[in-house]
Amino acid sequence: MSKDSGGLSDAEKAAVRERSRELRAQKKGKKGEDALLAAIAEMAESDRVIAEKIHEIVQTVAPDLEPKTHYGMPAYARDGKVVLFFQAASKYDTRYPTLGFEEKANLDDGVMWPTAFAVTAINPEVEKKITQLVEKAIR
């Protein structure tokens, strides 16, 4: 992960290029779910297992959200705006993958609330928590 003085890392540059490809594909009317499933398929197994379960949960709980990719990662949008996304640990060589929520997600809780969650494994308790977060996000 090389960085120039104040510049983007190689991974960040790749993400910007991926985002540019996504925008061009979107203008051409290409289906976002195909890109999302391809992005999941390319992940390391540990990330892929989590991403597949999140995709399953979102498809069940929020089928009206549009599957797509955002900077090469699985994302789900409403009215073209990303509501939630999954970022694989392997994408930026981070310690853990994250499930993140954008401004369109209705997670507001007082004057401060989390918008990203580390997800290191999938089990029934984690599935339940993700389901609850997605349900709250789309209200």
C-alpha cells in the first residue's frame, strides 16, 4: 500500500477507478445486481461468507433496495442513493470487514449513533443484529 506524499494509496486509486467504471455502467443501464454478485464472488472466502449472508438478509428484509456496487463493494440503494454497503477486509487490507450505513439509512438515535459495524463472523446473533439494523435503516 504505497502512498505518495499526501496522495492516494494504490488501493484507493483502484477504488476510484472502480467507481468510475460503475458510473459508466450505470449510464449504460447495466444491472447492478450482476456487478454486486461478481464483486462478492471475487472476495476472499472469509469476506465472501459474510457478504453473501448480508446479501441474503437485505434481499429478504429490504427487497426494494437496489443492489449495486459502490467503489467495487456490495451496496444497496434507494432512489439511487446508497443506504448500506459491505466493505471487505481484503479490499483495503484492514483488520476486519465492515457493514456501513450512509446518510439515507434511518439509524438516527439521539445526537450520536454508529454508522459502521465490524463483522468478523456470521452466527445467529450477528444475523439477528444485521436484520434489525437493515429493518431500522429502511424505515
